Amino acid sequence: DQQVKQNSPSLSVQEGRISILNCDYTNSMFDYFLWYKKYPAEGPTFLISISSIKDKNEDGRFTVFLNKSAKHLSLHIVPSQPGDSAVYFCAASGIGGNQFYFGTGTSLTVIP
Amino acid sequence: EAGVAQSPRYKIIEKRQSVAFWCNPISGHATLYWYQQILGQGPKLLIQFQNNGVVDDSQLPKDRFSAERLKGVDSTLKIQPAKLEDSAVYLCASSLDPGNQPQHFGDGTRLSIL
């Protein structure tokens, strides 16, 4: 049973525009959410996180939004750069954070 | 700060053979994780260690997979005997403690079963 879902396998965006990656989850006990970025032949790299007590967290060009009632989070990248081209995974964990559940990933291509 | 180190990077074996992977976490990280990532899927947790004790191995196929973390630092993951469906990337990650903080991943071992 997939508790974290990324329904868009791929996304293409022009350089300089906004990239919006979406993630849905089913478990209302999840209280910590993260985004990871993965380049080919490398491990996932932590990008940004958000706790369920917040609805927004920013770090430079990256902003994560959390809508708890809809069980939905999104990652906004503004402005998008060619170096942002990678696979993005969202992940979620419950209280205590012992197990992280990952989505299937969205492949982002930023076109120069 | 040195990252999570894993070896080998690639391994090709025949089904029914055995294989072992090694992981060295970030210095000082008490929590270590092994994940399996099958092509087109997200990483799936196999086992979590806190120091040298197992916290969660509920998704580890214990009839063929085993893992240990002697002395609470390095860890090895073994598969014996391997099946075709074990073809995947095996990722090791570590964090300072369990709980709500990021896990830092190594580059993984890509395993191909012939």
C-alpha cells in the first residue's frame, strides 16, 4: 500500500519559470515531510523539510507547502535552473520519525 | 564532513549466489538505515539500527536477507541466496538520531541478478 504518492512521473519547465512538484499522502499520523533530490547514479540528497505544525517552509529558491486537511504537499522551485533537473522524491514519517515512506519520484527537466 | 560511504558501487551475480554490501555512516551518526530501491519506485526501508541494536526490521525478508552493525558504526547487508527480484539499488543512510530529521544517503550499490 503506497502511503505517499507522486502522481506525476515527469515534469518539464522552462528555465526561469516556476516548477511545482506535488505529493499526496494517506496516513493522517504523518507529521514530518521532506523532499529529496536525486541525480543519476547518486544517492538522494536532502533538500527541504516541513513539520506538520507549519504550512510553509522556505530555503532560498525552494519552498514547501503543506495542506494537512487535503493531505497534500508541494515543492515550488523559483526560478528553475537547468541544474535542478533531477528526480525529486517526497517522503513522510510519523510521530517519532522511525520510518520514512517515500513516493515514487517525479523527474524534473528544466529546459534552457 | 565526509558523507555516507558504500561499497561496492556495482555488483552482478547469478541467482542463488550470495552477496554482501558495506556501509560506513557519517561520523557520529547513531542511526543507520538500509533501503532497497527497485527501478521506478521510491526507496523502501529494509532495516534500521540505533547504535548496534535493531529498531525496525519488519520489512526485511529474513529468510534471505541479514544485516549487522557491530560496534555501532559500519554495517553490512547480506543476501543469501539471491533471487531475480532482488535486482535493485541498495541505499544506506544515516542520521544523528531517529526522529524528525533528515537522513543522509550514500550513493548506493546497484545489484543485478542474472
